[in-house]
Amino acid sequence: MTLAMIYLYSEPDKTLLEASYGTLRSLSYHGDQSIAVIDVKMIEAVVAMVPHFPYGDNIQRYFVVEKPGLAVAHLGGITETVPDDE
């Protein structure tokens, strides 16, 4: 089994999500206590977490941006198969 270490973020800020018609997913980060280890086959997308301050204060939040790398690689015919025995 191949494992990946990830950081979990909060649920999206409901006010910003509704005001943006579901397009702005603004999350908070909880540091090292939010580390999780998962099976790499569970990964559905690779994202970037971009810092922002939506309320003008000093509380930093992050918004989700999907990285096109995996989709572009797939469109270009580049695929990688993870064997079941890993």
C-alpha cells in the first residue's frame, strides 16, 4: 500500500460560500494537529491552498484552487497506474 500525508482544513466559511454562489471555498488551517495519512488511491484532486484575508483582519484563511497538473497530464495521454499490490 502506498500512503500519502495530507493536511485537513476546516469546512468552508458558509457566508463566503453562499455570497460567491458556491465558488469561493475559504478554509482555516489547524496546523500539525490536522495531519492525516491516507491511501494514495483515495486522492481525487491536487489543490493549492492560497492565503487570503477575506474579512480585512489578521485572521488568515486559505482558498482552494485546483491545480491543473493532473488533468492536463491526463489530457496529454500521460497516465500512471498504481499496482493493486502496493
